[in-house]
Amino acid sequence: MSATPVRRILAVVPLLALLTLSACTANPTLHARRITTAQPTPSAPLPRPSTSPSATAEPAAGSLEWYLSQVPTFPEAPPPQPMQLPATGAAPFWHRLPTDQKVAFITIDDGGLARPPGLIDFIWEARIPVTMFLNSPAAAEHTDYFRQIEAVGGIVENHTITHNSLAGRSYDYQKQEICGAADKLEGLFGKRPTLFRPPFGEHDSTTLKAAHDCGAKAVFHWTETVHEGKVRYQTPEKVVQPGDILLMHFRPALMDDLLAALKAIHRAGLTPALLTEYVR
Ligand SMILES: [Zn+2]
């Protein structure tokens, strides 16, 4: 019984609950699955197979039901307190978001290598807030896939065109990489990215100026990486801290990475949230 979705908590924010009802009337079991964090309600929910909340058998390992059964129950995310952004002509660079709020952030990078088909349903049914830092050619080649993730609440942000390291390169080169990708992503998704992650995290002061000039409000590194279901901490605490940013990639084991990230965030007493709720 412990694996059935009914143990999950209902959305407790009244507005969110209302939105939930309007978005999910086709499948009442979905109500019990969402992570109660502030994120946009999908405008075009996808039809999905019915699940059986009364089933007592454990779902098969690797099935969507199995992944859903492993998702912890999170505390409600606090109302986001957006960051004060400097007016310096350069974007701030953050390893973690400077907040004490009990949230952490899941980010998924690149987009060209692998795009697990089950990911969209997993994100939708578990209501996982994800920020995607995409290379624009991958976004252009697989636009439908990323649009579907966007439709279930994911956010598309900027990770350059070529994924070359920017550190030490000229302003013009860096601006072309950042603005070029921003222009393309804006054309594909109808919204200009406002967040930027440099490839490999490598950057210099020119990067922060170019990112600012291309419309980025903040530039992000990360505090944990997740690969093949294992969380690797970049900080001595070995526990996810408020404001931490977990990095994973569009790779074959992304569903396992996502699950590992959720469990690590839950162990720390935090709730996953969207970066764009905090950097506006
Ligand atoms: Zn990358």
C-alpha cells in the first residue's frame, strides 16, 4: 500500500488547488501527486493513460508508475521571495540562489544527447519543476519534445549555441553565443530566456556583461550534479542546502537522475521550485 499514489498530499494553496481542478478533471488521481510548489499550470494538458489507484501490486521497476511511486511527499513550497538584482550592467553569477527559503532547484542541461520519452509524463504527473538550459541547435532539432515539457510546467533557458567554453573569449564572440541562442530560443518558444548557464560553468567578467546585454537577469553554476541516479555534492556539507541548484543533463538515465534529485531535496527538508519564481 505504501506505493499507492493516494498517500500523496493534496495541493493546499487554494488558488493552486483550483487550477489543479481545472487542469486535471480527466484524472482525479493526478490531484494527489503534485508537488505543492508554485509553478505555472500547463495550458494544454496531455491526454494520458488511466492509472489504477486501487491496484495493490507493486508497479514494475522502470515503469512510469514505479517512478511515481518513488517520489517523496514534499512540504508545501513557501511563497517565493524574488532576488534583488544588481543594476551594474552585468548579470550576477550564482552557484546557489542566495536565499534562506526552503527550496532547491532542478536544472537539466544541453538537450542534444538523449531525451527519454517517459520524462514528460513523469514531470507532469509528479509536478516536478524543472529549468532546462538548452543549446539552441538541440532545441531547434527537438522542439516538440521541449515544448511538451514546457507545456507541463518546465522552463526553457539559455546555454549558448555551440557549447564552447566562453572564458577568455572576446565580448563579440560571447555575445554572439549568448544572444544568438537567446534569439533562436525566443523564436522557437515565444519567450526570451532570462537565465543563462555558461557551458562547463566556465565564464569571466565579459560573460556576465554579455549575458546581461542579451537579456539574462542571472547566470548560474550549480552546487550538486546528478548522474546515473547518484547525487554528487560540490560542497562540504553533503546535503542539499536552501537555494542549492542541482545539475543534470538530457542523458539516457535522466528519469533516475530526477528521482535521485527529488529524494536528496526531500531528505534535506526542502521542496523543489522554479528558478524563474525567484529571479524575475
Ligand atoms: Zn552543458
